[in-house]
Amino acid sequence: KISNETVHLTMTAGESGRVFGSVSTKEIVTAAKAQFGFDIDKKKLQMPEAIKSFGTYEIPVKLHPQVTTVLKVSVKEQ
């Protein structure tokens, strides 16, 4: 179910045309809950670093030691 949806986030652009600040795991799980009702623990998201530019990302979500899925996150400019 998680891998079939895309979480959409709208962020403010900084002077360089990149995201002002960064997109954290907390913002992603909050948006996933609001948009689709997914209750994901932010510790389950396997992000090597925070998202700092606009685009679409595929973030692995470790649901269980042997079960991993992908959550698509789309970051657009406000």
C-alpha cells in the first residue's frame, strides 16, 4: 500500500533555487499520515541524509527486519 502512493511536500525555495532548510523524516511521516493515514515511525525511514533539493525521491522504509518497501516523496517549490 505504501509503495503505491507518493507523498507531496511543498517547500520554500532558498536563494540558490534549492530547498530552504531541508526535508526531515519528521516532515515526511507527518505528511504521509495527513495525506494517506499511514502511521510510519520516522526511525523506519532509511534516509542517508536530509533532502535539500526539489524533485522526487524513493525512500526505503524498513517495516520489519525482513520487510522493506519504498515510499515516494515529491518535493515541490511553494
